[in-house]
Amino acid sequence: MFDEMKEDIVNVPLLMRKARIAASRQNFEEAEKLYALVMQDEEMAGHLDIKTRYAFCVEKIGDLSKAIICYREISGIYKESGEVGAAKAMDLK
């Protein structure tokens, strides 16, 4: 399965679709792997929506330490960009 995902790395829309489907089916392990692949794409690496979806999946699979690190990173980016409300929402996670 993971080898199949590697082949899709150039097809970000397909990876995103697969990740959303996996998350909607509560298959957070698969969704986490797919979002990680999406974030390897240069254009997608800085997208906060993708980072947030990834952090959510990490949280759901039970890696709370990693999820906290992800949420803090996202919160910091929001604070730097002046998005105080979004930063507070991340801080509440």
C-alpha cells in the first residue's frame, strides 16, 4: 500500500482525495501517511490546512506528543501572520 502511495506523490489532488476518504472512514493511520506525502510536495509543504489535517490524524492515532508539536507549530505560524483568532483555536487543541 505504501509503495502505491509513493507512486502518487506527483498527483497531489489524488493523494488529497485519498487522505480525505481515509479520514472520513476513520482510517487515521492511512490518512496520516497520505497527508505526510502531500506535505513532501514543495507547493503543499506550507499549507496550514494540510498541516492541521495531518496533526488531527496524528492526534487520532494516539501520538499526542507529536500532535502537540504539530499544533504548536501551526499556532506559531498563525501568530506570526497576525491570525490571532486562528492561533488561539490551535492553542485550545
